[in-house]
Amino acid sequence: MIDVHTHYVPNGWPDLSNEAGPDAPWLRVDSESDAMIMMGSREFRGVQASCWDADVRLADMDADGVDVQVVSPTPAFFHYGRSGGEAAKISSIFNDLALRIVDPAPDRLIPFCQVPLQDTDAACRELDRCVANGHRGVEIGNHIGDLDLDSAGVVTFLQHCASLDVPVFVHPWDMASTPRSNRWMAQWLTGMPAETHLSILALILGGVFDRIDDRLKICFAHGGGSFAFWLGRFENAWHQRHDVIGTSLYPPSHYIGRFSVDSVVFDERALRLLVDTVGAGNVMVGSDYPYPLGERPAGAVVRKSDFLSAGQRDLISRGNAERFLGLRQRSVISAATAVRQSMSASADGLGVRAGNVTPTL
């Protein structure tokens, strides 16, 4: 099983007050295994060693039957509201620390970077730097202030990702704070699904899928939010009020297959609707590990859902993620390299030039 939705927090980082001001994030270490993310003097979220300790993470993966995890930033550290230069500095610090976290198990822990998305040039530069250093993808927030994923700068960045074959994971963040949404964790329970739905709409109605390279590999967290449940309403509105929302070349359902979603919906009925709507080929296991609103064991609903065929379960558990992450290509390349090295060694022993031999995979 491959889990495409997990997060990390380093066990400390340099002082960010110059870049992020008096509310800069820092980590208050309470014990060897417990810490508190602080935003200036305000407590934000308690975290445990599973956020930064590869051994703890790997033990939990083994317990859950997870072979590979994508390890992505915690969105609280995006800092899209700062200047591009300040956010670039913050991104580089966290991206370099992420590589240390995954270093003990490079075959099982796949790092995704963050970028200063509010500054397109800086975002592209940081992505290039991170890919060169070993990051395999990028996690982005679903909006920058009032700008959604169809804004010109974000579209340019997504095109850059497509050109490099770098997968993109979209995570909701910075939900609206109101007296109504500040109760009961409602920002997480209603705001996150709505934010994700809105940003999928932006890619469709904003015409992004009509003009961006179809090589773009983009996945949305939390089952795509409320998109699957409301696709029918969305489709009806496109036809009935085309004068208002007919901004895409085709009806919304046409774009199914242009994006993926994770499986962390917690309920077999919700997973069935998700698979029926977007297709088994566009769903990947996600857990939101190690946070308490995540699914443990990872992939539990996928494993127990009897409506899935064996082939569908294999796709959702691993096959789709292999394609998304480029693991199949990497395994083929590794196999080809191993064959060539083996044949080269044999050829050397026989006095034959290895370049004259073409391995068959």
C-alpha cells in the first residue's frame, strides 16, 4: 500500500521572526516525544515524535501495512501571506529539514516540498532546487488569499510542474474564521471540504484544464472535499445557467480523469460514491497521518469495502500512486540499470563491449 497524504513537522528550525514577524512559528519541545507548534505566543497544535522521527513513522507504517508514504509539509508553514522572498526563505528551510526526516528510509519515505506560491518565479526556482535535491513532488495550498488555482501565476506554476513531470498534491488551508465556523472545529469539518470543492471548480470553470498540459498530475486531499456529492448540481448549473458559469469548453463531467483524489473519507458509503463519480483509476489511499483527524490504520476503509473488486482495490491501494509518483518508471529504469551493470560485468569477463548488447526487460 502507498499512502499519498501524510505530513511532517521538523523537531526544530531556525528563528523565523525576521521572515514571519512576531507570530512566527516555532516549536516548543515539551518532552522527547511531545511538542507544541507555537505561532508567536499562541499554541497552535500539539504534535508527537511521529511528525519528525522516521523510526516511529516506519513502525506505524509497518503496523498499518503501508509500504511507502508521501511525506508532505504541514500547511500552517506555507506563509502565502508574506512576501515572496520571505516565503521562499521559509520554504527552503522546511524543505531541507524534510530531507533529513526521510533520509533514513529513502525507499519508503517520499518527500514533497513546499514553495512560495505567491511568487511564481520564486516558486518555480524553489521547485527546481528541491527536485534536484531529491524531493519527488510538491504540496500546495488550495488558494492564495482571494486567488484560486485558476489565477495566472498558479497556472504558470502548474504548467512548470507538468513540464517536469512533478506530481502536485493540493491541500486546503487558511479556512475562513467566523463566529459560526470557529465552533466544534467547523473550519476543519465544513471549511476544508468546501475549500477543496471550490478549487476543483476553479480548475474546471476557470478553464485551466482546457489550456494546461494534460501531463499535469494533480491530486486533491480529503476525497476532493464535497465535489463527488455535488457533481450533479454542478453539471446541471453548467447547462441551465450557461450564461453565468459556462466558462469551460465542456461540461464539468468531461474533466473527470484530469485529477485524482485521496481516499480519506472514513466511510464505505462515501468511498463508493467517490469511486462511482471519479473512477477507481483516480483514487489513491491517503491517511492524513500523523494527525488525529486522520485514518488509522491507513487505508482501513479501502481494505474493508466489499463493493471494490480486487482490481479496483489494487489500483486504489498502490497502482494509481505508482503512476502518480512515477514509481513504475523508476523501477523500470532501476531494472534496466541493474541488467546493464550485470551484462557489463559479464562482458568485461568475456572481453566484449557491453555497448554492443541490448538488454531486454
